[in-house]
Amino acid sequence: MFCAFNWAEWFSHINHEIATVLIAMMPLAELRGSIPIANQSFHLPMWKAFVFSIIGNMIPVPIIILCLEPISRWLSRHSRTMERFFNWLFERTRRKLEKKYELYAEVALAIFVAIPLPVTGAWTGSVGAFIFDIPFKKALFWIFLGVLGAGVIVTVVVSLVGKNSFLWKLFVG
């Protein structure tokens, strides 16, 4: 939850557009936190909150996707425990889910990223793309569609929910 950390206060000393991008890059906040903060606390117009949040949420995606493979390979080569862990993770995950999502893996990835709940989003979607071995360009495209979907959902909710509501106080503080 966002209430343990006051994102708006912590980033208030820098340009609000840059602050929005930085908050959207954070794995705990992503655009679920940056859109309401940008609009309600930084007083950015909704379209700016949306655009800068999408940009910020997508910045870590290619880095995560490109870095996970070499990092997991290096860890597997240098640690027997890590090698066993990655083998278990990949085999178990692919065995349990590959048949179900074989035809729709990319669409499922976009839907998963678009659901604006904790432990879903671009960061987790990037890890999922790596685990399911979705090619880089396809993963970027489908994660981007999911981020757009999440952005639309969060923007609509923020537009409908005012700063004085229970939801605002719960998530933003």
C-alpha cells in the first residue's frame, strides 16, 4: 500500500512531470500511484498525469526483460542453489501454465499487466515475459498495451473519485 510512504511529499521538491515519471517507475507504485498523485497532489491535468505515468511505467520494462536472462545465467553458473531454483521455477511455471496459455500468452500478459491491483503491472509482467520466454519485441508490445489499459482504468477511477474519498486516503495517504 502507498500509505506507508508519502510519494507526493517525498517528490514534491522536483519538477512534477519528472516526479510523476519517477513514481511510475517504482515497482510498488507504478502508474497506480503516479496518476492519482500527479493529478490530485501535483495538480497536473489528467492527460499529463496519464502520459507521464505511461512513460515512467514503461522505462524499466526493457531493462528488466533484457537483464533477467544474463543475471539468471550468471547466478546459475556461480551458485548451485540458484541453478536449482531457476530450473525449478522455469520448469514448474511453464509446465503448469504453458498449456493453458500457449495460444494466448501475449494477450494474457497484457490483461495481467492491465489489472490495476498489487503484484500486477509492468514489473511483474516483465518477469512473466522472461519466465514464459516471450520474445523481447512481443513482450514490449503486449506489456505496453497492458500499461495503457491500466492507465485508462486508473485515470477513469481517479476522475470519478475525489481527493477526499476513502480510496484516496487509503492509497495516497
